[in-house]
Amino acid sequence: MPETSALEGQYLTMGFEGKFFIGPKGCTSHTDPAMILADSVRNPKYSYKYSEVDATLRRHEGIKAYMKGLLDVSVSFTLPNLKNDAGGRPADVALMLESMQTRRTPITIIMLDEEDGEGLIGDFELLGGDKTEEDDNLQEWEIEAKPSAAGRKVKWYKAPATPTP
């Protein structure tokens, strides 16, 4: 009898398949007409982890025990300082820089693991970051985003499948 691999029929999700969408606060889907693909963004990543709460009791006999605390979500990415030939900025760069530079402009961020995949959706405050101009490299902003108190909460999002023709 031939051996079958436990991984047969499975595949790895590659980073270049992921999608990063942004739009005005309150958007509910990556297909919303106000959402745009943030293709200027480089090195996007998110942190999705719980804080820890010490829950040690006497019954643990001196060995620490933990419970999950609040979920802490953050998004970080590199944003090149891009301008087009007319002196303006691409739409995604303009929206993110405006949000970063003002206090009352949260944006919706959707990060999908692949084209019709799943990931985070929520309204985020772009808290700014470091601008670098290292040697011959581009001018870039290292941006960190945190969930906005003025917006919709962050949740897990499953994109509806795009119908095949």
C-alpha cells in the first residue's frame, strides 16, 4: 500500500498573496467602493496576542498559573514617501499620511492572508513612526497602528469568495 503524506493537498500561504486594504473609518468589507488596495505599503505585519494575567492560587503550590487577559492588536508597516510626477501622492499614501498627521482621522484597515482569504478588519489610529533616509534608500515611514477608540472594534474577517467566471 503506498504511503500518503499528512501534508498532501495542503499548501503554504505565501506573503506576496496577501492583501492590505485601507479606507475611511467605518468601511465593512474589502469590496466597499471606498476601500483601496494599499499597494505602496511594504513589510506589513500585525500582532494578535493576549496579555497575561497572573492567576496563581494556593492550589498551584507556588507554581505560577496564567489566564488570558485583554487581546492586544497592532499593525505595523513601512510606507515609502512617494510622490507622482504631478507632485501629488498616490491615494493610499495620501490617506495614510493624512491619518498619521491628524488626531481625528482613524482609517479602516483590512489585512488578508491571500486574495480571498481572512485576517483583521477594524478602525485604527495611525500613531506615526520613525522617518528614515538611510544612505541611498528611499525616504520611508515606519508606521504603527492601534485600534481606535472612536471607531469600530477589530475583529476577524473572512472575505467572501470572488465568483469565478
